[in-house]
Amino acid sequence: MKILLANPRGFCAGVNMAIECLDEALRMFGSNIFVYHEIVHNKYVVERFTKQGVTFVDHIAEAPEGSILLYSAHGVSPAVRAEARARRLRTIDATCPLVTKVHLEAIKYANEGYHIILIGHEGHDEVIGTMGEAPASITLVETPEDVQQLSFPAEAKLAYLTQTTLSVEEAGRVIRALRERFTNIVSPPKEDICYATTNRQDAVSTLAPLADLVIVLGSQNSSNSRRLMEIGKTFGKPAYLIDGAHELQHAWFEGVTTVLITAGASAPEVVVQDVIAWLSTNFGAELEEVTTREEHVSFPLPKELRQLKMASL
């Protein structure tokens, strides 16, 4: 058996920043730290921080007044920030800068009198946060069929934005439907789908035809990880989204000679290496890493953490 190991894979710059932010906060303040929602959508990462004493909450009211609260990489709405201020929470914003970009675009378009069509998945943390920036001015769509249900007149002043972790192809279909229906619709000069999402999808699209089976490391609630699995399936390959080697099944690999392994942008490298070790032990698999694109992006720690860090010196 041969393993094709996709590169790039795993942590993106935004996830690296958010995790480094929480690690630094633990070093500075100890374990009495709260995080609004999961810091990133990955079971392994969340469990690691939970074991270190971090408390993940789904409601601001769950964080005691005056405590330290991190916002996750997916961003939050102004209403959440206002509630945190009312509880006198010491907040640290670990929102990915690429998500912040979409928030700022939503505010800009709403202030200019546009109605915004947001392409994304209902209920996703990022979508909830973005829609919260201008709830009266944003309508969510997910499919080209949703576009056909929109009731805006042809001359309406419209703009579209996208969730950062969508499939490029999936978003493209919706964008084409929007442009066909509303020929005057506008969009930001640079697309919203993040570089890491695009690069990981491109790697799977390039390598999946060479494999018999695709393994994606990532959690079920990770949007970008699910897209990688779905892309594998579009090539007619069995594709599985798993959190780690403990979910692998021998039956998947009967008659398989080449396995493609990748990881979503919130999945740590340790779970990738565990799967490689499992395949090596059970099938004598040999590894070939294939790089389809180089990545050199990094984001600084949020200013609130840097300021708190300087204040503690």
C-alpha cells in the first residue's frame, strides 16, 4: 500500500493563531479561562484544552462576571460583544482575520444601502457572527435553488459575500445563479473563501484521481473538512471524515493500494501521523508526500492578548 500525503493540509494561519492565543492565555492566566464556542471545530483540540482546565461555553452568561473570555476563530456578532461588555468580561478576540474581513465587508455594504446575500451554511458559527453585523440587511442562501426563491426585484441594490470555508465549486454555482438572476449584484474585489480552504481543496482535487480511497482528518462539525471529503467523493472514491486512527476500519482498505490522506484546516498534525502509523503497522504502507502549493501565511496574536501580556511583564 502507498500513502499519498497531501500538502498543504491541516492547520491554517487562522487556526494556528487562535490555538496559540489560547495557549498563551493559559500560560499568562492559568486555567480559569472561558471560550465562547469551540476555539476551532476540532474534537481533539477542544478535548486537549478541556483537559487543561479551559471551559467552553455556548452562552455568554455561563462565563462569570469579570472573567477572561476568548472569542473563537469563527467570530461573533456585535450583540455577543455587547453582552460580554455588560458582564465586564476581559475578552480576547481570536477571530481569524479572514473572517473579520467578511464582517467588515458586511458592515460596509449595509452602510452603503446594499442588501447582502450571504452564501453559507445555516447555523454555522461563522455565518451567525457575520449575519449579526447587519441582521436586517443580510439574507442567507446555500444553493442555486435558494437563489431562485429570492424575491428581490431585478434592479435591487445587492451585494454578495461568502462563508470562508465553503467549497470553491459549491460557492461558484451559487454565485453564477446570483449573477444570472441579478446582473447588477456586486462583490468584494477579493473573494472571501480563504486561501487555506482553496489550497486544501485543490490538493484533494489533484491527488484524488491517483488514489483508491480518501481519508480526511477533521471533525464532523468542521465545514472545511466536510468539503474535502465531499470533493473526494466527486471523483468516485470512497472518502471518510474521521477524528483519528481509532475510527479506521480494516474493511475500508480491502483491495486498496493507494490511500490519499489530508486534513482540514482545524485538524492537528498529530492525528494525521497516527493514521499514517496505523496504516504502516496494519498494511505496511509506504509514504509519499506530495506538495501542490507552498503556504507562508501567518497572523499575529490579537492586540488584546499582546497588551495583557505587556501589562503582566
